Amino acid sequence: MEKQIIITIGREFGSAGHIIAETLAKRLGINFYDRKIMDEIAKQNNISDKELAKYDEKPRSRLFSRTVNGYSNSLEDILFEMQSKFITDKADAGESFILVGRCGEKVLGDRKCHISVFVLGDKEEKISRVMDVYSLDRDKAYEMMRSHDKFRKAYHNSRCESKWGDSRTYDLCINSSKLGIETTVDLLEDYVKTRAMGMK
């Protein structure tokens, strides 16, 4: 795209938010960032990506962390700051991209080129998708879905004033179960291009 566009996407587990974000990035011809940010940060700081992954998108441990003079010794906090710097550096350089998770709407929220999206889905549709993707029975798929969303909510709400999944937090919330993946991407593509036309 000619203008800088940054799209942050939050998502419920099983809503296909990740594949929707990745497909949209390909359609728009812009970069896509997800957990692979960890690889870049690991290389830049000579740290094991597997070690970093332990603290990715997790709220700080109150038991084993403390803040002194504004500096935290929490590895979760440190990684969040590293990810935020990675994201803002890309944005400051004029890059267009889509970011999944990582409280992107907070980190980049005040930029005119930023569009925030939340992808949700119907319960049974999400369970069915998790069953297919991970080859699980219904009970295990449901528990996996509940567990992931519980951690995502805790992580988001520990970092942001706004609440995870609250429609007032995002520019657009969309239920992917109603349209399916491809049509959801179609709608988002139209929305982004329409928004881009109004950006200075």
C-alpha cells in the first residue's frame, strides 16, 4: 500500500484470527508479525528464543517480581518492553504491517495509520475448529480454548486500561463464524482500504 497502514488484531482462540491476519497481510502486500517477533528479539539480544517463549504474552508474576525506581526485574515485563520497542521501531521507520496480539492496540493506539481489530467467533464453531486443527475430542478442545482465552485476557488486562474483547477498545470487532475466513478477510480488506483513503 502507498500509505503506511498498521493493523493490530486481537482474537479469541479458535476464531481463526491468526490465519485471517496472515491472509489479510498477503492480500495487502504488507509484513506480518506474530510469535516470530521472538526470533528477531532473540537474535538482536543473543538470547535463546525458547527461553523467551516462556514469558511471551504472560502477565508478570507478582510473587517473583518487583519494581524499583520505575524498573522491573520481571522477565515478563522486560520481554513486553522489548516487543513494544521492536513494534514501535518498525512503525517509526514507516513500515506497514499487521501485528497479532501483544497488546498492539495499546502500543500503537495513538497513530493515525493504526487500525485495531478484534476477531471473535461462536462457541461451537470455535470448538469445532480447535478439534480439527489440533486433532482433539470436544472436551479437550473446549478446555484448550478456555485456557488460552483465560491467559490472553489476563495478559491483556494486566497491560492495558481497556478490557480484552471489549468492543470500545477496537475500531472493528468481527465474528468470523458468520462469514467464514475468506469473506471475513474480504470485509476487512475493504474496511482497511476505505480507512486508508481517509488518512492523511
